[in-house]
Amino acid sequence: MRPNTFNFIITIILAFVLSLFLPWWSVMTAALTTALFIPLKRFAVFFVPFFAIFLFWAVYSFVLSRGNDYILAKRIAELLPLGGNPYVLILVTGFIGGLAAGIAAVFGKQL
């Protein structure tokens, strides 16, 4: 298995397990840990964990929001300049999580 794919899968699994017990920043810990132990090259150090956590958070927030008919997501989307669209809020949430994970992975690589 290629290191990029392996890192992607392990990052998602570790982020899921850690998110059961820790706050939102646990995705940064998952990305830092996988970047520390699974060597990636150049831009992949940032983008592989970025896309892994982007996918994880977007799917996870979609599933949680779908369970309550997007009530909270609609209200938060109205507070932000998103036009009350909960799906855009889910994408923004995924982007923020991915950005945090990508930066943490770069730090992990530097260690």
C-alpha cells in the first residue's frame, strides 16, 4: 500500500477514535501522529491529512446533522454569512478541520 493511502486511512481511523474521547483538536493530534510515524513527501505532508480530516469532519457532521433534521446546522448557518444553507456550513466545517490537521501534520513532519 502506498504511504499516502496508508496515511489517509490511518489518519481517519485515529481521528475517529480520538474524537470519541477528546475535543475537536483531537484531529490535529491524529494528523501530527500519523505524519510523525508515516513519512510523506513535500506537499503530501499537508494535503493528505487535510483531505482525510476534511472528509471525516464533513461526513461526521453530515451524519450528526441529518439525525436531527439539520436544526442546529440551519441556525448556525443563519448566524454566519452562508445564507442559512446547512450544507455549506458542513463544507466550511470540513475545511477548517482539514486546515488544522494539515498544519499539525506539517509540524509532525518537522519533529
